[in-house]
Amino acid sequence: MENLKNYLAIGNFELFVSGIRASFRLGEKSSSLDNFLKIKNAENFVFISFDDYQKVGTINNADEERAYMVLQEETGMSLIMKAGSEGWQYYLAGFRPDNNWASIGGVIVVNNSEENIKKTVRSAGYNWVVRGKFGGEPTLIFL
């Protein structure tokens, strides 16, 4: 878990929403994230990823990055289908480390029960989320 915490501490989470430019870092307030939440009339969010972050440390060049992304494509589709079937209000998002290698994809879910999301994430075999709220500092939570 410490490896994941260190990995997520050195980069930006980015939202991929048409017409809205928003990003944030763990433990830091973000005016662009607050703007996104305000536009979406949301008080809180949870970032979820089904990507295998444990492979991140093994990526050292563009070829390894491409291979990693191909493997993660299936998990990303699984997450999107799960978010849709749960009826979540979600938006595509991702995390990009400062060195630009081994990004992970995910979704930002807004205005939903955090406990419901955690239960779904745990049942899918994953053990972490990033949560935040309007005006707050996003935090990594281990389940």
C-alpha cells in the first residue's frame, strides 16, 4: 500500500469532461476541481480505478507503456460498465504521474453513497479509492 501512496503523491488526477478543465493532487485543494463539482451540482466525489498499479514500477520506456495500456484497456471497460449498471453519475478521469509513465485510468463518481461505492470496489477485488468534497483536500482511502 505504501507503493501506491507514493505513486499517487507524485502526479495529477485529471478529469476528461468536455468543456471543463479540471485536475487535482492528493492532499491539495483545487479550484478547478471545485469548479467542476459546482458545475455538476455535486458536493463530493470518489475516484475509482480498476487498473493494476502494481505494474507501474516496471515501466521504463514507451514500449512498456504501450503494453501496459493494452492490458489496462479491459479493466477500464469493466469499470465503465459497472458504473453504468450501478446508475452512478460518473465522468472519465485518470491519474498521470509527473514523469508521464504508467498513467492509470478511472472514473470520478459524484453525488453517490461512498459506502455503496466502497462495497462495489471491494467486491470487484480492489482496495482503494480517492475521495474528496467541495472545498476539501482529496485523500487516498484504503478499504
